[in-house]
Amino acid sequence: MIGKSTAMGLMLVAGTVLAGGRGNRVIVVDDFNDGDASGWEETDFTAGRGSFTVVGGKYVLQTTEPIAIDDPSVGALDADWEPSMENPMFSNGTVRGTIRANTYGTTVGFLLRDSHETESDYGFFGSTSFGTFYIERFELLAHPEAPQTILAMADPEDFPFAAGEDWNIEARVIGRQLRMWAWKVGDQRPRRPLLSVADKVLGPDSGSGIAAIAFFGPAPLISQGVTEVQVSGTVDNITFTPGRGRNRFDDDDGDGGDDD
Ligand SMILES: [Ca+2]
Ligand SMILES: [Ca+2]
């Protein structure tokens, strides 16, 4: 059954497809400039200690109080973009958006191939506690004892990520190829991805959801002696480019053609 909000979301998608290159298009997911986050399904894993607000045309996911480092929720605040859920058009493609961690300890980023049936996804994050960017596979139903697998992580010495910085993130999953670009707002997009890894566990049939999420990663924080985190992450200017259509962003290896 399609609910009213989903039907409206689909209309929104149809109305905001921008002209792109041959066989390609960019879908405006949300820029939050209308002051609300309609179309986003918000899940507060902290059981009432989280808030989702649009502030100054940006989407802010934050806890209303510090969350203890051993809290099983890991302070997670998850917002799913409803038109992408169970919609195969979003199973392969590229999410682009900006992220900012407003507090030390916060991890913030985007999910692709998110499924609420299997509670699985691929996550593309900036982590203030690791101090850099990483890609992970998440499978709660299949591996409840250890759902997170870090597939690739940048070197924090070379690619540091810290609280208070605005970054562009480009997160791509096409087939089994995962890629992530990250560059500071105002800088030029690097030609080559920061992270590139193949993984075949969560195929295109595993899920299609796009989500924004903020949480904390306990492991590095515990080793640093941190006892609690007030999670706060900001996202904005989110777009999605479906499939592997050729455009000027796809020629990452510089050979004049599409990659892969
Ligand atoms: Ca809105
Ligand atoms: Ca905005």
C-alpha cells in the first residue's frame, strides 16, 4: 500500500528531475530551504533523546542530551528518504550532499541500499573519533552480534575530518563497486575517489533506501577515554544520480569514457 506521504514524495521526484547528460539525470532529494524535512521518515534510536530539525535551511540530527558511550543506541538518529524506499531506481547510483559534525564524537553521513526488512545498508561516513572517512557494511539481522564491517577507511593523517567542518560527500554504489569522494566545501572535487572497494554481500536487490544518519562509534571513543557524546550532525544539498549513466563526474580514471 502506498501511503499519502509516499505518493506525494513520488510526485516530488517526478517534478524535480533536472536535465542531465545523455541517459542521465540528477534528482534533487532535498535542500531543506523550505524549512522542513517532509518526505523524511525519522527514527530516533535513543528513545526520545533525539531531535530532527531544519535550521537555517539545513537538516540537523542531534541528541538533546549527552548519550553514555555504552548506550546500545550509539546515539543513532536515522532519517530515511521515503521516495527511495523499496524503489529499485535508487539501488544503484550516487548520493551527493554536504555533512558537518557539530560535536566531537559524532559520526555523520549517508546510507545507500538501506533495507528495513533485513536492517542492512552501506554507510559512507565522516567520523570525528576515527578522524577521517570510511565505508561500512551494516547487517543487523544477519549478524546481530557484530553488524558493522568497515570495508575501507582513509588515513586520518592525510584526510582528517573534524567537528565544525563542512564537507561535500559523494557516495556511490553501482553493482558491487563502492566509492566515496570527500572534499571540503569551497574546494574543488577531487578527480579520484578517496575510497574505492568492491563488496558483493549487499546486492542491488538487498535494498534501495537513501538515508542520512548521525551516531557515535564507541570503539575509538572508549580507547580515548570519552564517556559520553552529545551527537549532532548536519546534512544539506542532497541529490541522487541513478544508475551508471555517463556524465562528467563518471570519468574518474581520465580515459575519456565511463569507468568500470
Ligand atoms: Ca522540505
Ligand atoms: Ca539548504
